[in-house]
Amino acid sequence: MVAPVDFVLSHDANRPQPYQVLRQMGSDRVFDPRKVALFIDHAPGVPNQAVSRVHNMMREFAREQGLELSELGEGICHQLMLEKGKVVPGDLVVGTDSHTCTYGALNALSTGVGSSDLAVAMKTGKLWFKVPQTLRFLLEGDLPKGVYAKDLILRLIGMVGAEGANYLAVEFLGPTVGKLTMDSRLTITNMAIEMGAKFGIMEADETTLAWLKERTDRPFKSYRSDPDAAILREYRVEVSSLEPQVAKSHSPANAVSVGEVLGTPIQQATIGTCTNGRLEDLRIAAALLRGRRPAPGVRLFVTAASRSIYRSALREGLIDVFLEAGAAIGTPGCTGCTGGSAFGVPADGENMITTANRNFKGRTGNNKAFIYLASPATVTASALEGRIADPRPYLAEARAKGVTAA
């Protein structure tokens, strides 16, 4: 079916850029400048001349078309789209980043597309979609102390595999979701693509509506599946016995309980990205780090997902905690997530643990390194020990000292 899109976004990582394809299509204008935005986020440190040229071309196109452009250091496109109230329930959003599926936490349909498809959407305001079938997760129970949304989504990906939801709409429903903060919900839908999903979506509830009220006054209508909707597959998952998870190299689907990889040496730890670079995540990491430093030989990198989050972390003293711990602080954006950001690239044979969403070979700039995925708590505990560690003893100690760790 051909469907109208509500918003179109593009960032600096694509080659060719969608506006270049737009020119090849013989088009001079985007369909609606109010519904198209550009983001400089994947290489906010401008590591070379080629990147600088792309950034300047983006600036020129934005000026010519009257588009909003988010500049160096403002943050990751997905976080900024949310902060600026660009997405509301019922929207259909496409973007040149596979993690555009993040917005499903707001009861929107959002998905990543390539430069050619995005150029078509830029030109016409429409795009062709195959209507997907639905895979549903019914999540029940309370997450145990020390277990987070990142652990939950890694477990779900591990259950179905990296291709277990190919071109499906994945619903995350149930009492567990209703108890999660919006930051945590965004972590889950962010990684729907890692099981192959076209869309990841949650229902709108009071938490969603309260979050939206602070960021937008756009009218909207929320949606849920019809009671008699056909569901391709449904999984009921009881989360109360879930343990911290770690995804081993080289796939997010290689998720295991932390106990299976305890003691694996690490040389680098990274906290940030569009998966876990929000304020809630930084608070968790700082609670464990306060008064401590990483083990000798471990490098710690920390990046906020946006400038707004960075400023909040400054006001709360979180950045001081990271600096006291010897962390390298990155420019808000995709810094430390991909090798293209030129920040925190591991050396040959090294193990790094990160809060990112992907651990493919070479993802962080070196295909001879090994990447493990985990929650901010597990990443921080591992940095403190110099090997993959269970965060729960550190979290218990922090609570005993009266230090808040979400």
C-alpha cells in the first residue's frame, strides 16, 4: 500500500545522501519543509574532510529548502525527535537510520529506510509499504532489582533470533510495560530492528500521555490492535526471574545471562548511544561509579544522547562523577556507537562492553575487536572489575549508602 508519511528525517551517515537522490529524480523541492528534518549526529567530531563536506552540503540543502537542521553536538536524531515533540501517537515516520523504530514507544509507526526510499518520501510525502503481520510479546511480572529494560530486550531478541521478526510489526504489551518509565520503553523499541522488525510498538497509556504533554500540543489519536486481530505469533514472558543479560559478539541475539560470561576480561566500557544515553541511564551508571574508578587498564567512555541530557547531567553532578572516575566524555550524538564517530575505537583483540544496540564485527571501528552489549549497570560494574561483572551487588551497596540507582 502507498501511505502518507507524517515526518521524514535524515542524518549525516548515509552515502549517498537522500537529497542527492532527490536531485537525481529531478525534484527541486521537498513536499513539506515542516515535515522534513536533517540531523548531524553520526560524526559530531567531524573526523575528516569528507565528513566536513557532507555536513556543509546538508547545511546548504537545509537553507535552500527551509528545513530544520540539528547541528554538531545537539544530539542523536532519535532523541532530538522525541525531545522536540516531532512524534505523537498514530504518526507514520521514516528515517535514514534503522533505529527509527524507537518512536514506537509513543504508539507511532516508525521505521528506517534507505536513501532512495527517503528521497521518494521527501519528494511526495508518501511511501510504499507492505502491511506487516504481527508478533506480540505479552510481558508480565516485575523486573527484579538490577535488571533493566536493556536486559529485557536482549532476552527477547535472544528468544526469537536476529531474523525472528523479519518485516513484522512487534507489539510489546502487558503489565510489565505499564510499569516502565518512558526512557526504559524507548530502550526496548529502539532495538526492535535487532530481531528484524519493521515496526516495534507499544500502546499509549498515562505515562505516554504525561510525557507527551511536556513536549507537544499536537492533537493525536492513539491506537491498539483490534480484539480479533490476527496475530502471527504470541509469546507470554514472565520477567520476574530475569537476570542481567549480556549479548556476546557478534550479534545482539547472542544474549546470555551475565553468569555465563562472568570474568571475561574487558579493556573498554562505553555508556551512551540512542539505546542507553538518556538521563535515567547516566544516573544508574553514576550511582555505581560514585567514589570509584574503573579497574587498571580499563578505559571508560561516556556520552549523553543529547545536549539537553548532558546539561541535566551537569546540573545533577553526574558529569563530575564520570570525570572523577577518569571517564572520557564524548560530544552528544552517536559518539562511541559506530567507528565513524572516531571515538573510543578499540584495539586489535580487545573486548569492549557497551550499552549500544549492535555488536557486529567492526561496528565500533575495528573488526579485530570483540563487542559485548549490556545495560548501563552491567557495563559500569564490568568497568569497575575489569571483567564482565554482575551489577546487583554494586546496586545493593549503592542503595545501602542511600545513593539512588533507578
